[in-house]
Amino acid sequence: MKQLVRLGATTLWALALLFVFTQVLFGQATVSNDATPFRDPSGHQPFEFGALVQGGFGLTENRNDFKFIMAGVHAGKVLTPILGHGPLRGNFEYAVEAFPFWQSYTPKFQRPFCTNAPGTPEVCTPLYTVGGTYTGASVTPIILRWNVVGTKKFSFWGQAAGGLLWTNHKYPAFGGPPYNSQNDGRFADASVWNFTPQGGVGLHYFIHPRRSIDFSANGVHISSASLGDRNPGVNASVQFTLGYSWWK
């Protein structure tokens, strides 16, 4: 419960600060009748630069008490003119994201670490605490996004992406209780490196032809691909994002 309260408070503060920042910096901006970047009659294919905060939680039964909060930046480039016909016509964008602040709040539990050299009895350490708060950084160098042209105020998108996560301790914690020689022996550790394949949907709300407030929901899988002794991972989590973008 304390972790949930802390997550909620941190998320609210981050969203409030982002809102205040955008209001102060672009308080004079109003919705314009001019075309958004995706409806520019010149065919200009813009760059996108943004700041964003993201938070979410695990979905699977053994991960539904995992919580996440992160803050970072987004950079993208629209690579094609408007393609297709009908309501889904749009353009293709390549983008990257970096989250220098990344935290996950997980349950704590105690486990021993045991070794069993050939010909010797099993030897275990005293119980010690694993889990809790993990701090790290994440980069998503491959984001493939389809931007629907939309209206003068709204544009929707869908994307697929892949990233890399580093944490200050091997993530997530693995092992007992209850004690199990397989789980608490020499194969009881995960990895500080994990991969983050993901996909999601979102929308831009244009408060100005070159400024947008962004909302999205992403499904994220976290896995070490067996870089560690074990690969407990987080099979499924959902991440909600609020951001602000500048289009050049």
C-alpha cells in the first residue's frame, strides 16, 4: 500500500509539474484554424521533440503488485508524405525515447543464497531481503509509429517498439519463499539488463499547429532473454504516458 501511495503521489507531482511548465511556457498558445503538421499543404515532414512522464503496473497474476514510474524525452522524424486513403491515411515516423529516471516498486521478501560444491553439503547464507524499489534507466532506440492524419486538433497513432533497460540491482528479484534449492541456489539471480519489446496507441491534441499534448497507453514486456541465471521477467505491464511535443 505504501508503494502504491508513493507511486500515485510521484505521478501526480510529475504530471502537475509538466502541466505548469507547458502552461507557463506556452500559455499564450490557442487552438488555431491552421493545419497541424500532418495537414501541412506544403508536404513538410517534421521533426518531433517531446518531454514525457510515464507510469503503470504489472498485469499478470504474479506481477500485478509491480508498479512503475519514469520520466524522459522523445525524438522522432516523420519519414513519409501522407499515404493511403480513408480514415487511417497517415504517415510513418521513426522515433527514439530515453528515460534517465526509471523506477519499479516490487514486493519485498527474504531468501538465502545456497551453494553446493560437488562432494560437500549445501551451505546457505543467512536470510536477506530482496525486491523493493529498483532504480534504473531505459532507452527505446526503435519506435515505428503510424500517425493518422486526423483532424485539425487530434491525431491518433499506433506503434511497435523495442528497448533496453538497466537497473541498479538484478531485476526482478527471484527465489524463495518458500525455500527451494533450484530457486535459491546458484541459479537464483536475474540480470541488471532487460529488453523491453512493446506496442501501444496514443493521440496528439494540438493546442497550436506546432505544439501538442500527448497521451498514450503501451503494453510492455520486460525480459532479460536469459542474460542472467534465470529470466523471471515481467510478462505484461501497461504504461500510461502524458507528454508535450514540439514539431519543427
